[in-house]
Amino acid sequence: MLAASMAILLVAAIYISFLVHKRQALFEEVSQYNVAFSAGQGVNEFLRFRKALLEALVNEGSEEAAASIRKARLRYEIFLNRLSLFSSGDFRTFALESPDRQEVIEEASGTMESVDALITEGGDIEKALALTGRLESDLVGLVSEANSYGGQAVAHDQRQLYVLHWQFTAVTILLVLSGFGLFVLNSWQTRLLEATRKSLAASNEDLQRTSAQLVTSNIRLGEQNKLFETALDNMTHGLAMFDPHGHLIVSNRRMADLFRLSFDDVQRGTRLETLAQRMEAAGTCSSRDARRLFSRQEQNPLIETIAGGCIVMVSHKPMDDGGWISTFEDVTESHTAQLKVSHMARHDALTDLPNRVLLRERLVETLHADGRRSRLTSIMCIDLDNFKKVNDSHGHPFGDKLLCEAARRLRFACRGADMVSRVGGDEFVVVHGNLTHPDQAAALAGRLVSALLEVYTIDGREVLTGGSVGIALSGGDMTDVDVLLRNADLALYEAKRAGGGAYAFYNEEMSARMEHKSEIESLLLAAPFDNQFELAFQPITNINSGNVTCVEALLRWKDETVSSATPQEIVKVAEETGIILGLGEWVLNKACAFAADLGDGVCVAVNLSPVQFERSNIVETVQDALHQSGLPSNRLHLEITETLLLDDNDEVRADLQVLRRMGMKISLDDFGTGYSSLSYLKKFTVDQIKIDKVFVEEIGVNQDHNAIVASIITMASSLGMTTVAEGVETAEQLQILRGAGCDEVQGYLLSKPLPGAELIDYLRSLEDGKLARMTQR
């Protein structure tokens, strides 16, 4: 019986050794995924967090921006929770083995603390993406090392199990030897058998516990396998892991879907060549491109476009055993968005023409190319005539459509190599290169002007506008972009000053005029108006009574040596720069204050600029001047020009009516030289017409001018208006005007413009009959 028992013990030992060996294989699979699963799950949550950040950046400024930020915040918290697991359990042991692994985990924790403040509404999402972008490759590398670590851990545990096995075998052998020893040592039989029984009982309990543990481990292994597969299949990135020989170890569903592969196409052990052939058969890409996508690459990341226009970013991470991991991200949307943003940064949103940024880039390229070929480059600045009037009359949507149609016409009139750009408002620039003669630029400019002059039909309404073109040519040392654009702009100014609907080439005289204009502008801004200007007053005399009824306030330099600019040039520059608002108010206040000290029978006439009506409250300005000076409103005459009436503006009409109701007279200055029309004389009631001196100076020698002046006087009289003739310098002119029925005259025959003190002396001299004697001459 003892021999049989020993034989049974020997068989049991062999069977237990077999069980230990079997459990070893199962334990190897369990150990393989503990640390790897934690690392893989953490990387998965990190990639989801990055995707949420990217969506927040794309939706920035839109209605979905807040939702995207909340989603990114949630993914941030989930990843932090996963990151905390890296500092506990088996993973902590894994991390402590390598300073590099600890550094990756610490860097991830530090980066996420920095990102925390950026993931808010109004935060810098782009910076958060940049900060976290550096972690991706490190975390993927950590997953790879975790897998490798699992394998090493299995090897270690395996060695321990083998030691246990041989130890148990040795114990069994000792039991057998002890049994044989019982035959010899019969006296110790009972004690040895009891000891053996106890030892076997303890071993049985250990085996039972081990068996239970192995069952539990087997259940956990199944659960972990399912979790690992779920994590892989729910990654936003595709993933494929290859061994050193190019055989597929593992892949996820996202990778198969991305490349149009089935589950059978990506089984474990599939060769890289076979995978490439299957991708080509699926129509994803060529086999050569597929090999480039999956093979180890030094270039990281790699951007490739596959079937359907899908753009994939591929990253490769080597493993310690010679294999590698390839990850695939669909970046189609972000790449498309980036291209769109780049396009918008260089193109006009309304017309889709190149904007000022792209204009400068292309202009530099064209100038460089034409310089090498000894060719000319023409830069044309184009401005639509009367666009502001059309825009104000029909509304901004109508104006936008007009600009789009003008842009279309400009593109159609140009060559394919020419560039048309919109630089703002109704301003366009055309770059016309590879020219051998300026006439080629003139020919294109003529086509552009003609194209813009054609009638526009927009929303069933027809409008007529045109365009003016300023041309600057490169050549010699003239290659500076800013200088050429400025010269073209100066030429455009000359074209518009000539009446519009034409083109002009830049010349040096334009620069001189612009410098003169800049000089005047600098003088106007250099010091207060009181320090620079004074008023002169020219009498306006009743042609029948000889009495001075009014004096016109005229602007003069205090020191005539300061500048050669005429009053007309000063006013023109002031109007263009907006300084006329302050200067006009100063003239009005000074004139009213001076007139308040004159006799009750003398009025003062002040010229008003159209800009003062457009950009200021002219009624309030006039009221303030009258209030401060104490001048009665019926002693103030306001002189306006015909250009103010051309736009047929209801606000201007209302302001003139208010001023007339206050008691002031409205005079129409320089009548006959502009767009003289009875239509606006009917709409805008004026009290007086001033006949321009251009007609008066010729009435003694030019019968046509005699007829024009007589017609103006007759027309004014029939409309209930008085007339004033400007520039009367001879007695003959005075007599003709008196015979024609003119009411009042103004000119050097009676008096030149006088400073205030001299005017007072002049008015006193009238009492001595000097004016009567002058008129009799």
C-alpha cells in the first residue's frame, strides 16, 4: 500500500507540474495586458481630448463654440483621471524602472495643468493644441514600452513558476525517498507519516488556492481582452502594429474603415505586402502608396491623400524589438479649413479677388521677373466714379453687387496673366506685366475704362457709372512697390480731377503737386488758425444807390511769405483733409464778430463748403456763431456752390430751409461755371445769384458773354432772386451791368479786399461821396 501510495504521489506531482505549466501560459496572457491596457486607455482618452480641442478651434466664433469647449473640458477631466492611474499599481512599478517614463508622465501632468486655463470660453485653444501636440508621440511610445514591459514581466514570472515547479518536484522526490526510508527506519515510521500527511494537507490547500486564483485570473483576462479590443475599436485614430518582419500584430476598426478594408483583410499575421495589395484592390490607393503609408518612415508625420479625397496624417513609432506602430488620423476637415483660412487671408471676401496682401506678393514677383527680362510692369489704380452716390441712393447691398459686376468686367478685360485685386471700397489695382512699350498699358487702360462705362443692370435697375485709371510704370530704378503704388494713386487722382472716365500716366509734376498739397496740409496743422490767418473783406455795392450792402469775408495769410498757396488752394486741401470743418467754423465766427461792430445796414457774406453740410451740423454751427457775436441773423449771408446742390440731398435741402427761416440769405456763388441748371434752382430756393467773374471780365469785348450775363440776370429776376456781378474792374463793365438790370456789383473798380480796419475807413469815406464819384467814372 505504501508503494502504491508513493506511485500515486509521483503521478500527482507530474500532473501538478503539468497544471502549473498550463497556468503559466494563461498567466502570461494576463500579465501581458495589465500595464499595456492602462497605457493604451490613457492614450485613447488623450487623442479624444485632442480631437475635442481641434473641433473647438474649428468652431471658434460660431454658435457651436460653447458646446465644443464643454466637450473639450469633459475630455480633459477624463484624461486627467486616466493619467492618475499611471502613478498607482503595476503601472507605477513600470514607470519607476525608467527615468524617461517618469519624465513622460510628469511632462504630461505639467502640460495638462498648463492647458487647464486655456480650455475656457475666450481661451487660447490654438495654444492648447500646440502644447498637447508634443505629448502625442511620447504617450504612444509609452504604450509601446508598456507592451514590451508586459512581455518582460511574463518572462520573469515564468522563471519563477519554473522554480516553483522544480521545487515541488524535488519535494515529491524527497517524499518518495522518505517512503523508502521508512522501510529501513521503521521506528520513525509513524512520526514521518504524520509529518508527511500534514505537509500534503498544506500543499493541497495551496493548490486549491492557486486553482481559485487561476480561475479568477482567467475571468479577468477575458474581461481585459474585451476592454482592450473595445478601446482599440473606439479610437479616433487608426492603429496598426507590425513585428520586425512586417507581419501585422494588431489593428483597430478605425484603420480598416479608413482604408476600406474588411475584418478578414486585417487579421493577425497578415504580411505588409498582402495588406498593400488588398488596399489597391479596394481602390484606396496604389500598392506602392500603401507600402509607404504602413512602412517605417523617417519622415514624421507623413501627409497622404487617398481615395475619395480623404487626407490622412500618418505617424510611425519604432518598438524595441524592431517592430513599429503606425497611427492614422483623418485630417481632411482641418486641412480644408486651413486652406480656406489661407485663401481668405489673401482674398477679398466680397469679390474673391486678391486683396492687398496677395497684391504685394504678386507685384514683387512680377517686378522681379520683368526686371530679369528687361520688360516693363504697369500698375493701374482704378476707382469707380460716383460710387458713393450710387451706394447712398440704392443701399449697400446694391453697391456690393455693383462692385462684384465691376470686378467681373475688370477680369474679363485683362489678360490671363494679369492680376486684378480689390484693395478696399471701390478701389481696384491691376498688375499688367511683361510689357515692351507704354502703349500696351494705355490700351488695357482704355479697355478698362470702356468696360466700366457700360450700363449696369442690377436687380432690374439700370445705373450708369464709370471708372478712372491711374497708371505707373516700372523701369530703371523704379521697382519699389510702395513708390509704384503711390505713383499710380497720384495718376488716378489726376484722372479723377480731369472729370473721371479716363486714364492718366504718372509724371513728376504730379509728385510736385502732391508735395505742394502736403506742404499746405502741414501748414494748416502747424499752428492755431489765429496765428496763421486773417480775414479780408470786399464790399458788395448796390449798383443804383452806390451804398455798400454787404461785405464778403475772404481768407488770407497773415504772413504772405509763409507759403505761395492761394486761398483757393488752401480751401481745396482743407476740404480734402476735413480741416475745413474747423477752418470754416473759425471764419464764420470771426466774420460774425467783425460784422457785429459795423453799421446796421451792412451785412457780411461767408462762404460755406459742401463738406460742412455733409460732415457737421451746419445749422448748429451758424447758430453758435450768431449767438457768440450777437449779430442779427438777417445780416448774415451764406454763400454756397453749385456742387452742394448736385446730389439732390434731402438733408441739405432741409438745412438750407432752416437757415432761410432763421432770416439769413442764401447766395449761389460762381453761377454759370459749373452745372448750372434750373432744376436745382427750383428744388433749392436761394435768394441771390453771384455771376462768376469769368463772364463779367469779357462783357465789354465778347457779345456771347454779354448775352449769357443778360440771360442770367433776366432768369434770376423772373425767379425773384437778386444778382451780384463779381470781378467788376472797369466803368464800362459797370455800365453794361447796370443796363442789364444787375442789382449789385463786387470788384476792384469799387474796392479790393480790405483788412478790417481799412474797411471801416472805406465805409466812412462813403459818407464823403467818394463812391458816387467812383461810380460816375
